[in-house]
Amino acid sequence: INNVNKLNKSGKEDISIALEQITRAINESDLNHELKKGCLDHLDLLSAEALKSQDKRLHKSIFSTLINHGIASYLVAGELAEVWSFYEPNLNKFFL
């Protein structure tokens, strides 16, 4: 959440809102502890990378894998699908 606040203050509101809402949905979900932790760790990495200038971030291929195959694999089904489908385009637009 600390990174989300920093993103918001730096004018990166779209990505800030997306990360905050996905994080909230995961925290409130019925995912088991291990899956929650994995998703939240991925989101923490994304929020830290979002604070960096584009030339200092990890390569786009890493973000593609993380967003489209990492986090998405946990969230595309069940109760989190709606939140994911709404905010996933924001993540792809920002990082890819």
C-alpha cells in the first residue's frame, strides 16, 4: 500500500487504483494463504517497478509473464475474475 500511495502522489493514478483494487480483492478473497501471498508478492513487485522510470524497470517480457501468466493464472477464475478482467488492461497498458 505504501507504494500505491507513492504512485498516486506521483500522478500515476490509473496504475495506483488498479494495484490497490486488485490487492483489496485478493485480501478479501477466499484464496488459500499460499496463493494470496504469491499474488500479493507479485503485486508488490509491480508496484515497486511502477515507481521506477521506464528505463530502470525490468524488461517488458518479465512483466508480460508476471501479469499474463503469473497473477492471471490465480485470478481469471472464480470470485476475482471480474476485478482482474477490469484492471488487467491497465496493468498491460502501463507495463507493456
